[in-house]
Amino acid sequence: MKSMTGYGYKEISNENLFLSVEIKSWNSRFLDLSVYLPSFLGRLEKSVREKCSSVILRGKVDLSIKLREKNTDILVNVDENAAKAYSEAIKNVASALNYSSENIPISLIINQEGVLSVQKNTDFEKYWTLIEPVLNEALTEFSEDRSREGENLKKDLLEKLERIEQSESIFKSWIP
């Protein structure tokens, strides 16, 4: 007997990477699986869902994967035209409000949408190769936790059933 409530957590960490998988579940009639991934790994959600639904049949399940890399290949692009347009617009606003436009911080311009864009080299096969074994370990721990909880529930239910049967026999002995 397995409970629908359970918990599983696994992580790996080294000098270049931190990866964790956390699974929590509560009672629910059907499988209601919510998957939380870093946005750049969105394409792996289908694989994660398939793996989980092959093991978990019922319950409200929250699965969270966190991944931090220290040495990643990223490319930062600058849209100089957007930066110039924002700078000019901010200077116009400053002038209209009688503020000095000389002290406008560069961070105000850089933080505007489209000025900087980041491209990350995403090798989904590489990431799935990293994630899948950790996910498998978390699913195993999760399944074991549900089994433990299920055995505890079974034991509790059997004890309660035995008390009911004892109470019933005592009650019957009172009736002529």
C-alpha cells in the first residue's frame, strides 16, 4: 500500500555545477503534476513529465529542478540603437522636469528592455544526461517515502479496525 503523500530530494554538486531535484506530493484523485524548471530548460519538461508519470500514478505533485552552473558559455549582445534611444528619452524626461541629465546612471539605460540580451549555449542532451540520474534517485526516494507512509497508514487502519471489532463484540455482549 502506498500513500499519495511523499517527499524525495537529491542533489549533486561540484566545482562547476549545482543540481537539485525535489518532489513533494499530497492527496489527489488523479495525477496533477506541476514541473518547475529553469526557463532555459523548458524544452526538457516533456521528458521530465514522462519520466515522472511512469512512476507516479496519483497525487498532487510538485517537482522542482534547480540548476546553477559556474562556467557557462553565454553571449551578451548590446543593441546600441536601443541604448541611444533610451538615453535620449531619459534626457528629455530629465529636461522636462528640470533635472540635470549629466547624472543619469548607466544602469538606468542598461536595465531597459532590449538594451542587453543574453544567449546561452544550451545543449539539451547534455543537460538531460545530468538531470536524468538525479531525477531517478529522487523518484526512488520519493517512492520509498510513499511506501513507508502507506505502511504506516495501513498499520494505523488495521489497529483502528481491530478496536472497532473489539468494541462491536463488547457491545454485542451487552445486548440480550
